[in-house]
Amino acid sequence: IHDEKQLQCLSMMANWLVEPGKKYGLFLAGVAGNGKTTSVLAMRDLINHCQVRDPIGSTLFSPYAGIWFMTARELMAQFSLNRKKYEACKETYILAIDDFGTEESIVYEYRNIYKPMEDLLSYRYSRMLPTIITSNLPMAAIREKYGDRVSERFNEMMFVIHMPDRNFRV
């Protein structure tokens, strides 16, 4: 399906990938079915195929800076089930988080309260690690769900692309 707005969004994503000086995070927002996840998976395939050297040596699995892709729910599950994998996600050079906002924002463990997503984003923010996020949430809803701290970091680190309000699945 030819959609001019979709082509503009894809062009902005390509520019984000190659232009220095842009914000180090990418936030793809919009309705379900508009190509957010498909676009990130295509970027992942491209980056992984190019085998760009990891500039910080963050991964134990490969010397290349591929995109590590997880849904927000999977990431939250890793916090509770496999803390080592969660920590590896935090530190990987390029992390893509799909369906941000669908996960619970708080984890309760043995009377302790954790906010793993806030912790992860703060970590990546402070180290200026490339982070790609897809969500159906508008920016105002991010402030409501995660608070001012996460919202302000989003404003500073994320290049926001509003995908077309069109569901291509139907």
C-alpha cells in the first residue's frame, strides 16, 4: 500500500540511523498496525547484516553492534526470571523495546518495589546508548504512566516519529 506519510516516516528513520548529532533514542508512536514493529525489525535486519563493530564491547555474544529486540513485557519478565539477561539488555549497545506501555511499570519482590523499565531507561539515558522504542501511547500518556522523570528523559533523548494513523493490517 502506497502511503506518503509512511514514506516520510521511513525516510526520517533512515536519517536517524545515519546522521550524526541526532538524538540517540528513537520513539515510534502511533496506532496499532501502522508499521512500527515491522520498521524496527527491518532496521534490526539491516544493522545486523552490516556487522558494524560494537563501539563499547557491550555484548558477550558478538563483537558486532546488532539491535537487541524485545517486547516491553518480555523485558519485564527477564527482570524477575533472569536478572542476568535483564542486565545484559540494559547494557547492550542498541536496544529496541517493542510495545512500550503494555507492561506493568512496578514489580513487587519480597516486599521490595522495583521499577525496572524506569531503571533501564535511566541507565541507557546516562550512558547515551541508542534505544529504539515503539508504542501506541502518546507522549502525554507516558508522563501519566511513568512519571515526570521518565517523560523528561524521553523528551531529551528521543527523536519522536508519529507514524500514520492508519492500520495496514486491515
